[in-house]
Amino acid sequence: MTSLNDKKIFSSKQLDSIVEIDLELAKEIVKNVLSNFPKQIEKLNHSLKDKDFDNLNFTGHSLKNDSGNVGGEKLQYLSEQLEQSSKNDDYDTCSVLTQKIEIEVIRLVSELKNYISKL
């Protein structure tokens, strides 16, 4: 079984394969994901405050997909954990995961900006 420690903040494999086909598409994907992250974090915090587990689940799922599309392994893993915890209405775990997700978003954004700047 894999753990968070087995994951990278950013693995370029996914984006590298897109860059080989269409550089502009890769840049557009990253741009969209970067613009989605702040909205998703805001939704997570509001949903957590309101104990809205359905919205936590939905937003966790969206974060999981977005981070997976750009190679954000740690964020994808944490978002999947949030998705599962929200299904169980586990407020405490959702709270801890939301805090960890916020940190990983910051780390991933930095990695993605660095990656794009080198293209």
C-alpha cells in the first residue's frame, strides 16, 4: 500500500507526454488548474465550516482530478483521502486533510510555475 511519503509533489510525466503532442494545450491545462485551485480551497474551507460533507466530497473529487491531470501526486493522494473521509462524515479527518491540502496546493503551484517557465 502506498502512502503520502511515497508520492512526489510533482511528477512531470503526465505533462511531458502532453507537451510532446501540443505545448499550448499543456500550458492551457496548467493555467486552468492554477486558476481552479484558489476557488477549490475556498470551497473546501466553506464546506468544512458548514460540515457540508457532500460538497467536501465533490470538491475533493475535483481536486483529485485536477492534480492528477498535472502530476500532483501528493495533492491527488490527499484529495482522494478527503473524498473518502467526507463519505464517512468524518469531520476531524476532513479538517486535517483540508489543512494538508492547502499546503500541498502551495507546493504544487510553485512546482507547476517552475515547470511552465522552462518550456
